[in-house]
Amino acid sequence: MSTICAIATPAAVGGISVVRISGEKAFDIAKRVFSPVSDRAISEMRGYTAAYGNIFDGNERIDDGVLLVFRAPHSYTGEDVCEISCHGGIYVTRRVMTACLKAGAEPAAAGEFTKRAFLNGKLSLTQAEAVADVISAQGEQLLACSNSQREGALFRRAEKISDMIMEISAQISAWIDYPDDDTPTVTSGWLTEKISTVKSELDELLAGYDTGRMIREGISCAIVGKPNVGKSTIMNALAGIRRSIVSDVEGTTRDAVEDTVNICGIPLLISDCAGIRETSDEVEKIGVEIMLDKLKNSDIALAVFDGSRKLSDEDERLFPLLENKRVIPIINKSDLENKLDISKVESALGKAVIISAKTDNCAEIIGREISERLDILALNADAGYLANERQRSCVMRASAAVNNALAAVGAGVTPDAVGVELEQALSAVYELSGKTASEEIIDEVFRRFCVGK
Ligand SMILES: Nc1nc2c(ncn2[C@@H]2O[C@H](COP(=O)(O)OP(=O)(O)OP(=O)(O)O)[C@@H](O)[C@H]2O)c(=O)[nH]1
Ligand SMILES: [Mg+2]
């Protein structure tokens, strides 16, 4: 395999930059570009040691820096790795990189270091995917979740499931191959019980996908309600700055105004939308369309009502739109006399939060409410969630095969036919952890990495 090289730090000015080299010729290349001041031979350096020295492009000294040495297999990639830390200027770092290329290295593709780590058995595919998530983590929970995946939480769950499937398959094979021996008879009751346990493990993984997605991508939250109820005032309180225009003119907000805040370590992407009402104003109509779209795609909606007014038809038009959605009804303007039939709102949408966006600390109250209703604090970042569509589709395929196996048992077909379905399930679970993933899938996974990782 070729020896690859890349700048592992961002293309920005900083204290130091790191150029990473990995492969059989890593030490040769390092020797050509780096000269330790101690005159120590790089080839003699032990793994996990460093040397200070000068960096050369041919005969030209371009910088001074530190060389770190890792010896195969005790490195990130499992190959010989040298890392040169130079001064953190964009130009000087590129010069160091160019010098390494001239000395025989090849430029690394996106994610190629991690891909090599995977191919050399240092990481499972799910662990490799978690590396990319750690790099892009924007919240505390996502970082905790990605780190736990990196330590193999999902991989262990996949292994547990594949072990369970193999145990059943082995029992079926033994029973078919050695029917006269002491092998216990494979009854349909036994098969149903065992396969159902596999099914519930797979179902549990699938059920956690949404939670994992919220941890990863943040929670999208649409603020909806008729005009003038105080949606933009709530948005501004949550954002902590004046993001949306507030006025007593109905239909002030037209386009959706968005911002991201942090709730218990999870990004909350809030959209303040146009007030819902029948309107002949073309621009406002578009605003209402956008609102409906945001509502459809949100994880949770804040449905705002004006407590100082009677419930109107416009308020009630919201109810059917919120069916089957997670919703927090908010009765706003509690500093004014209440005229709203709160019980009617609550019987349609559930327990309401009564606040005054003007006088209460509504960011804290609503933040706490969102966190409680979505059970954010209970999100167990260590559980090992499905982190992307690829992983989910593997589990869905495994689950479909397991369902087929159960149906086959129910229909009374022979155990070997059940075994065929179980094989399918096993291969989907192996694909999840990368044990049998095809080259295209592996390439696809690593394409979303940055160069240098
Ligand atoms: N008394 C009182 N007035 C409030 C409260 N919240 C908002 N308002 C006032 O209600 C009016 C409308 O507030 P907005 O936040 O613009 O309402 P909106 O729902 O975004 O309205 P549209 O953008 O037109 O749909 C403004 O005059 C606010 O100052 C509150 O808790 N108490
Ligand atoms: Mg508004």
C-alpha cells in the first residue's frame, strides 16, 4: 500500500500545524524532510518518541519543528506513522506537505487514515463513523454519544445480536446434520422464543434511531400559533437576543426566523414562523406555507396561544395540524387577565405551560419543559445508537429477515429454511459493523471525512 501524507490540522493560522505521514515508507520520507538536531537517526527512534529538528524541502530549510514517531502496529492507522509539527502558518504548512510529497509520499484522500485503521482492524466500521461524528460534534451530548460509539458501544450491540443469531443457526445446523445424536430437538417454540429475542434487540436499536438523530443533529422546534400571540417574543427570549421583530401588528413575521440555542448540551434549532391565518396577502400566504413545512419537519412544536383573548377559530385551526406531533401548548400573556378556555387547549393538546413572555424568564421555563418532555437528561449517550442512514438500513434489513424467519416458523416450514432467513439477518448485522461491508459502502463511509483524518 502507498505511503500517504496530509495536513491533519485545519487550513487556518494557528500555533502549530501537523503533517501526518502513514505507510511503509513513512520513516524514509521523514528522514528526507526532517533532520533531528541531536543527529539521532530517525530509523532508530522508538515508537511514541519525539525529536526536535529542522524541516527541509530538498536542501532548503523551511522551518523547525517536532517529529513524532509511531511504529506499526501501534499507531492510529496500524502502519508506521510520522507526524511533523511545524509552525502554524498556512504557507509554511503547505511547504512541509509539498516537501513530503516530493520525498515520495502520496496525497491522502478524505478519511484515508481512518480507512486504513479500519482495514488494519484497529476500528470497526461503526467506530470509524463515530470518529467523523466526534470531529463534527457541536454539543456536549453529541460528543459524549460519539465518543461512546468510538469506544464501541454500537459495535458491542451488533456483536451481541450476531452472536445470538449464530447460536440459533448453529443449533439448527447441528440438529439437521446430527439428528441421531444428543442434539436437543429444534422445536418451533424454541425457535420462536430465540428469534423473538433477536427481533426485540433489533427493534430496540431502530426505536432509538430518532433519539440518536436528535442528539446528533439537534432538535428542531417550530414556534406556531395565530398572529400576535407572542411567538417572536418567545423566540427572542429563547435566543437571548432580538432575532425576530416584535410588534402588535398582526402578521409581523413573514419568513421563518431561525436560531440555534443549547439545551442540556443538545442544539435546539428554533424556527419562529408566520402566524397561521387565512390571508389574501401573497407574501403572508407564502409565510404560512413555510410555517406548515417547518411544523411538519420539526421534532417538537411550541403552540402559542394568547391567554388574554378568547379561543378563536384561528387558534383551533392549529389543533388538527398538531395531531401526532410532540407539542408543548403555551398560554402566553399571563400578566394580563385570562380570557382563554385553557381546558379546551389542554384537552386537544395536553398539559399547557402558562407564562408571560414579557415578565417571566421564559427561556428557562420553556427550556426546562422541552428538556423534560423529550427526556433529554435521560438520553443515555453510552447506549450505542444508530448514527446514520447506512446503519439504520442494515438494521432494517436484519429486522425484515428476522420477521421472515418468524413467519417461516409460524408457517411450519423446515428449520433449514428458517436458517436461510437467519443467514440474511446475520449478513445485514455484519454489514453494520463492517465485517462484510462491500468496497463501495466502505468508500462511501470514508468520503464524508476530512482530508488528514
Ligand atoms: N402583555 C403581554 N404582551 C405580550 C407578551 N408577549 C408578547 N406580547 C406582545 O404581543 C404583541 C405581539 O407579539 P409578537 O411576539 O410580535 O407576536 P407574534 O406571535 O410573533 O406575531 P406575528 O409575527 O404577527 O404572527 C407585541 O406587542 C408583544 O409585545 C406577554 O407575555 N404579555
Ligand atoms: Mg412574529
